[in-house]
Amino acid sequence: QSSYQVPTKFKRDYYKEIGVTPFINAAGGYSAYGGARMRPEVAQAIRYGTYNKAKVGELHDAVGKRIAEMAKTPAAMVTSGATASMVLGTAACMTRGDKEKIEMLPTTDGMPNEIIIQKNHRYTYDRALMAAGAKMITVANADELRAAIGSKTAMMFWLMANHNPEGDNIPMDEYLNIAKEHNIPTFLDGATMTPPASNVIDACALGFDMVGFSGGKGLRGPYSAGLLLGNSDFIAYAKANNSPNSRALGRGMKVAPEEYLGMMVAFETALSIDEEADFDEKRVKFSRITDQLKDISGLTTKVFLDEGLVAELYLDLDWDQSIIKMTVPEFVEKLENGTPSIRIRMLKFAGGKAHISATVLAEGQDIIVGKRIRDVLMTSL
Ligand SMILES: *Cc1c(COP(=O)(O)O)cnc(C)c1O
């Protein structure tokens, strides 16, 4: 039922009009490739919200309440992405509802403004923790953590993602206990922990005051949305730092009212999806690709489950380069420069292998991908 078809009958072809090259995304829901694709239920909710206006405050409160119920946590809000959840979460901890302080940010004089983070949790997105004016205090062990905590400490941060291959410096239990001992609010970045959507519920149960998620990745909500969930006080403080308040730091992190609805329905739909059925649907798409590649000598195809924090299925393509005379980067380039342009996944940390993702692949595109891969490989035999 949630199987996705690209609607073919649009009155206008906007991309064509303005000269944008369409491409088939066989790489996955990466931000630079337009994120995940929303389920039809989500597009429907957004359409509803576009035409039926409600007062933004009332709508956001009601949506937050519903999301919190589904996540089995006290409170929730829709943000403009996991990055915004981090900015608003730190702003919440520094201002705690004080209107004067809210209007001062990113100047943080007179406020607790230090965010504690573990050494192995420093990552690409941690700039968001400084955006509201906070300073980062990096600690490498529990002793350093205890020594770092003081009257200036605003928040203790935790990264839950496959971004920290070296592991945690301090076990989570101990980290949370130390935070509780000193009454310091805690924040978990769980952005990439989905699917399954039930991981949101599990993340909220870990004991952090706030948990941030991306909406446009595994939850398949609007590209520009995210979630901030947890303690009611801190969610209220975070909201006070956000649009529609005109003098708030987060005024520029506006979320459209229809996206509030879209995010709610995305989470609801993602929770109701049977992961196995979803995998089966992807396996069918992969078989439509591999069926076309069976007789190519030197090629091996294998569907595998990447079981990092996020369970995702990939199709691995591997070939004997003495038979098929082409490197993986050459293969990727040929697919991308062909017609239609096809983007597959080749990640350094996945060993630079050629992987096909069916996450954003629409019905029918699988056939095209199989045909193009066949063409490209056959010309190098
Ligand atoms: C993608 C990502 C973010 C940023 O998410 P947005 O929703 O795009 O703002 C933050 N943290 C981690 C671990 C991520 O993977």
C-alpha cells in the first residue's frame, strides 16, 4: 500500500522548464540528494495543511502532544531538522524561559553557557551546539567530566550515531548518573537512529532530558523537519527560542504549519510500518535489478543488511576487475553521466564498494537501474 509510484501526469515539467537534470537516486536518503522520499500519507497531510489554515501555536502544541504520546515521552516539538533541535536544545538550557536572556542570544553573558561533550563525540554537526553562543568543553574520561562540571555548565551532550567508531569515552549509564548528581540537563543526538521508527521511543526511554531526531532521513518526513522530544520544561524553553517569536534566535528555523502535520503523520506511519514487509519490498526491487545482470561473467551481487545503528538493506555489486575492466569510481561516474543519470552509493567507510540502496528508488526505476548497470558493465567486458 505504501509502495511508491512516481506520478507521471503533471501539467508542467518544472525541472525541464528551468533546465534541472533529474536523476535516479539509488544511493539513499542523503541531504545533498534531496533526502528521503515522503510516504504518500505524509504528502497528503502536507496538502491538507496547505489548504486548511490553523493558528500556528495551537497546531504546534497539538502536534507536539500527539508526537509525544507516540514516542511515550512527556513532550515534543517539530523543529527544522536535527541541527535545529541541537541549537534550540542548547538555547533552552542556557535561557530556561527567561525572556531577557532569550533575546540576548547568541550573547551569553550571565548565563550558564558551557556544553560538555566527550572527546569521541566531537563530530561534523557539533557546530550546532555553539550556534546559540555556547562554548564546548571536551572531556576524555569521567574524572575530567566531574572536574569540568560547574556553575557555567548548561548541558551535557551525547552523540548516538555511527559517527563515533572509536566508541564512548564514558559509559552512558555513568554519564547520565553524573549529570543527575549535578542536576545538569542532558541531550542526545539520535538523528540517524531510524529506521525503525520505534528507535525514537527507545531513545526517549534512555533517560536524557532532550532527544533530537532528523525528520527527513529514516522517518521519511519533510526534508526540512526534525523532532525534539523529552522533558516538558525543556521543550517549552526550546519553543520559546523558536519561531514564531520574532526576537528569538530560532526565528530563522521556521517550520511550515503543514510540515508540523507532515512530521506527525510521517512518525505515525513509520511506526505502523512492518519493517520486514518494507525489506521484502526492497528485495523485490533488488531482484528486478539483479535479474538483468545474471549472465555477466565476473560479477557477484549480494543483498546485505547493514546493521549499524540503522538497519538498512543494500545491494552490493562486486566484480573481477580482470574480466570487467573498470574501477568502482569509474562505474559510479559512468552511471552518473549516463541517461538517465543514476547515483549509487560509494562510501569510504563502507570500503569504497558499489552499493545500491532502494530507499528512495521508486517503482519502475529499479528496472531502469538494472538496465543501465548492465549497459555500463557490458561495455567494459
Ligand atoms: C544528519 C544528522 C544531523 C543533522 O540533521 P538535519 O535533520 O539534517 O539537521 C545531526 N546529527 C547527525 C548524527 C546526523 O546524522
